[in-house]
Amino acid sequence: MKTAKKHIGISLFLAAMLFASSFILFFDFSYMGERDPAAEQVITGGFKTVIVLFNLKIIAVYALVALFIALFTMLLGIERRGMIFLFQLFVWAWFLLLAVKVSPQLFVEPLYARGGLPMKLQAFITDALPLWLIRIAFPLVVMLAACRKRRPWHGAVVIALVVVFIFPFKTPALKAPPAGGRPNILVLGTDSLRPDHLGYNGYRRPTPHIDRLLRRGANFLNAKSSLARTFSSFTSVFTSNFPPEHKVRHMFPRPEELQLKLPTLIQSFRKEGYDTGMISDFAGDIFSRLGFGFDHVQAPRLTLQNLIRQRCLELHYSLLSFLIHPAGRELFPVMWLMPLNIDPYYVTNASMRFIRRALKAGKPFFLFHFSSNSHFPYGSQYPYYRRYTRPEYRGPHKYRKVDMMKTYSGYDLSSADREQIVDLYDGTVRMFDDQVGEMLDFLQRCGLAENTIVVLFSDHGESLYENGYGTGHGDHLRGPFSNNMTFGVSSPYEDFAGRRIVPTVRDIDIAPTLLDLAGIRPPASFRGVSLLPVMRGADFPGYPAYMETELWYTMETPYIAGRVRMTYPGIMKVIELVPGTGEIVLKKEFKDVVIQAKHRGIQWNGRKYVYMPGDRGFQEEWYLDERPVAREDLRDPGLLNLKAKLQELLPGRFVFLRDGRIKERIE
């Protein structure tokens, strides 16, 4: 008993030191490296209880890890206090070393961003130190200590405990009954995936599993998201209505705006007896606010309280090195909300569990697997963060785009920085591609490959500095990049011959297409049309696509020179909290100006029109194959008529004033 107290006491003392040092050195309320003094004042002034209670939980988990490590030194029979302390310190250091190698994006603030020796240390770990060498260091030290005490079996137990703790275990397949009845629908989606960054569509870097999926399928090279932000995009997809119709126009809708009055794609599948599920990580926080009718939703919840908890946890780097393993998300579900800790394994594993449950229930399933892989800040695990990047790069974006909340043209970046960010993005695409492979193999093992339609999807695309358009999505309508969705379908029932379909289609066309594939009649309110005939090879001229921008986070955006805009304050001035829930919503007094200030556009194949209102005037732009056409050179009838198409697509929504301005009727 006395010996156990010694081991536990030393371990708890070491854990307390690590907690205190992390709290003192790193405590602030930045979000992905960006600090806002106004936000920090709100947090520290009104949420002290949340901070205190969550830090008490963190302390308790530190103590739990300390007991875990104390068990090691007791099993190994280490007796001297100094040696107990050193061995336990080695365990903490080894977990930290492994975490820095596997998930370096989490450790940019305490290491790489500080420059000097910390920066060189992290670069050495990620670029020069082999993962196998780090992994083998622990069992070697443990067995050395065990053999000195003649306890080799005890050493083996310690190693086994760590292996079980560290390595994720995949959900086993469950053999399905013979195929029959309705087809299953599996949607494999990720945020911000550009169709032109897929190997099958001619990109220079391969996406082998996606390519395998699309060889028998069909995919659309110009599927347009009507609003290139996740919340509005999904609402358009699921309701088959444009944003002015479904009224989810930004990522901070008020509670009354979340009461959808339109039937959804998901409800149609449920009525036909489907088991419906949505599995997502941080970018899918919308599904905990507006479920769209799913039977099962696993997604994090975006509230200020959870953002506070997330930041409190992020700064405890020693503890985080334990929590990035599977047990971490059980202890701290808020880790699902951490954009710096995107690990698609968890979305994939949860998706496999959902499929098993549906098989046991004997029901067809509609499952939406949606990961945040390709969303900025483009951080990923080993080996993806180094798959395409250059080891010698030493700029600020080595492991992730460090200024996630800023959007800029890129003209102030070096070409090396821009290339690095694109290389990081491509690494996240390859990470998603491997998860597609995991899911396809799981279907095969379950015997589901012959009756499951697989859909490849992204809610929108991403600008990656082309033509000074900056990075991100939803801020402007220039270029094809941020509004281009990935949408492809592969069916075991028919061969679509790998068609790459060029004419414009819309997000509102996706739901009717999926229902058509399943033989289900769409609701009368759906505005889109089924693309199944097009996938089978029918000629068609494309469909005119409506597009609009979202809420701007700062006074400076949109950032491209010469653009007018209607002004309203930055993000911290236009949002507020719902009492009791902590939900972040747009203040009522800014609803009208945020909607009227939107840039709006319409695109039909190579022709595009963009309208940008300002406080005193407006600006219009026309594009032919994404090249600007001056007003005095407008001779193409298709371009000239695009502005009028806005009224045709959304009758009764827009008023065209005599001076040429467009005003939306807001209900």
C-alpha cells in the first residue's frame, strides 16, 4: 500500500505540474490562432462557471492519466523515487513525441510558431524522425526496465495496454442478407472538395479510390452550390429549393429560422422505410441544430460554451497527446468540434457502426458520411500532411493554414506559401480518398456492394489563390472554384460509363436525382429536376444556376480591389447568444442588411452574371468562360439576358429598380 501511494503521489505531482505549466504558458481564447479581445471579454465576463467546471474535468482526466502511468511503474517494479519520476516523465514525453509526429497541426502554437529551437524541433520530428523509430522507443525502454527487474511479462502487459489504448479498432463487417427491395444509398461527402482536384477528372495527383468509384459512374464537373457555405448548401440540397426560398441564408440562423416548412429528401426516404443517418465531425455541426429529418445524427454542437471548452482543452498539449487516441472522444465529446483535430477515422468508424445497425434491423439505409477533411485550415494526420509538401519549406503554413479566419487575395504571399497551402489541401483530399476506399471495402465485406448506390459529394468547392481570388468559400462569386461542388454517382444496377458531364447543374437537382435512383416520387415542392437521364447519356443544355454569397466576417471582406459592398459590422457585433442554450445567432436588427448586401449571380454553362450592391451604388460583372466581359462589349444575347433570369428563377423575390439596382423582397 505504501509503495502504491509513492507511485501514485509522484504521478499526480507530475500531472499537476503539466496542467499548471500549460495553463500558465498557453491560456487564451484564440480560435485557430486568431484572437479577438471583444470575444475574450465576453467569455471571461459571462462564462466563468463553464471555464471552471470544464477545467475541473480536465484536472480529473489528468489524474486519470496519472493513475494509468503509475500502474506502469508499479508493474515494472521501479522503486527509487527519482527513477519513478523519470520513467513517468518519459511516458508523457513519448506520447507527446508521437502526437507531434502524427498530428503536428495541433502543436503549431507551442512549437513551430514560436520560431527558434521549438520550430526546429518540430520540423525535425516531422521531417527527419521516422514514425517506426518513435513507436519502437516505448517497448524498448519498457522491456529494458522490465528485464532489469526480471519482470518481462509485466513489461509485456504494459506494452499491450498502450497498444490497445493507441491503435484504433475498425468496426467489423456484418454479412448482409441477399439483396432485394429498395437500394441502399451511401453518400460519401467531405467539405470544400473541388471536382478539379480529383485524379479521375484529370488532376495531376491521384485519388485512386474515388477514381475506382467513378469509372462506372457519372460525375458532374459544373454542379453549382447556390451558397458556398455548409449550412445553406445542405439546406438547398435537402429541400431542393434555393436560399431565398428555404430562408437559411447564413451559418447563424435564429431558432425561428430553423423551423423548415419544406419537406426534405431525408423525410422522403424515411417514409419509404429507410433507416436514415448523418455522421459528421466539426463542419457538420449544423446537423445538431437542424436535423432535416434524420433518424440518427452524430455531429458536434456549435455553442459558445462548447467553443470555450474546446479552447480550454486545446492548450493542454501534454494531455492532448493522450486524447487524440480513441478514448479521448469518449472522455471529451467536444473533440468532435475541434477543426485542428480532424481525423476521418472516427466518421468512417461511426458510419460502419450505423450500417451494421441498419443490417441488424433489416432495413434499407440512407447514410450521409460527411467529414471535414478538406475544410481549411487543411490540417491532416501523418502521412498526409507531408505527402505532397516540400520538407524544406519553413514558412508559417508548414502544417496548416495558420490564419484560418482571414481571407486574402494571396498577392501578399510568396509563391512558396501559396504552393504549400495547395499541397496541404491536396493531402487532405488524399486522406478523404483513403476513407472512401475504407467505406467501399466495408460494403464489399458486408455483401452490400451489389445493392448500394454510392454518391460522391461536397457541399461546395474552395478558392486556392487562383487569379487573386483568395482562399475559402462563400465570400464572392468570382471564378468557378468555391461554388463548384463535387457530385458523382455510382450504381451497381447500371453502368454510367464514367461520364464526365460538363453543362451546369444545381445543388437543387441532387435530391430529385437520388429519389429517382431509388424509385421514389419527389415532393411537389422540389424545384430541381432529376439528372438520371443525363447520367444515362441524354443530351441537355444545362440548367441556369442561382448563386449568392454569405455573411462576411469582417468589415474588410470582400477583399478584391474595386468591389463595392454594403457595410455592416464585423462578426462579433452582428451575432448574439440565445439565452440558456448558448447558440450563436444573427441579431435581428442585422437580418435585412445582411441579406440585401449579398452578392448574387446566375450562371448557365460558360455565361455568368454577378450583381454586387453597395451603400451608394452597385457593380455588375459579366463573364464568358470565367473571363470578364466589359459592359461596352456585351453583344452575346445569352449574357445580356442573364440578369433577367434572376426574376425567372425566383419569381416574386426580386425587384429591378429603374436605376438598375436589384432589391430582394424580404419576408
